[in-house]
Amino acid sequence: MSLESFTERVKKVVGTDSGLGKSVKFDLKDDGVVHVDATQVPNVVSHEDKDADCTVKISEANANKMLDGDLNLMAAYMTGKVKVNGDMELAMKVVQLIGRRAKEGNV
């Protein structure tokens, strides 16, 4: 999958108001970044490499597995497949949001 398709999937997950109230950046290493600014409504999803309250460093393949529900973010963090910098509580909220949206079929 491409950066664009991952970005579109993230947009579906966050919707117009994710309720996160903070910013999250997915650093997909050499594949680029996806920045979610949930401090405003509607939420803004971009490829801007801006500071965020929480940065999730993950490969694009694992990021898509996470959205598919095939990768538990916390387990991946514990095994070093994912690195989280910043607000860990926000990272947990993102995981819960992804899980909830996946169950609804919105990923």
C-alpha cells in the first residue's frame, strides 16, 4: 500500500471529530509521515512533518496491519516493532479509536 492509501484510511478512522483533542504523527520512516491535528474540528490529516503530542514510529506495512486489526500496537511496542514518543496516554486512545472504528467497519 502507498502513503496515500494509508492516509485515506487514517482519515476514515479519525473522521471529522475523533475526540482526541491532541495531535498525533505516524512516522512511516522512509515512506513519509501522516500528521493528525485533532485539536481542531474538523480534524486535519496531512503529510506535514510537524511536532505532535505523540509520535508513533512504525513501518508502513505494520501501520496498515494495525489498521487491519492484525497488529496490536501495545504488543508491537513491547517487541520494538513500534516506537512511541510523547504522550503514551494519547497513544492508548489512538489504539482504542482504531479498534472501535475497525469493529464498525470504518477503516
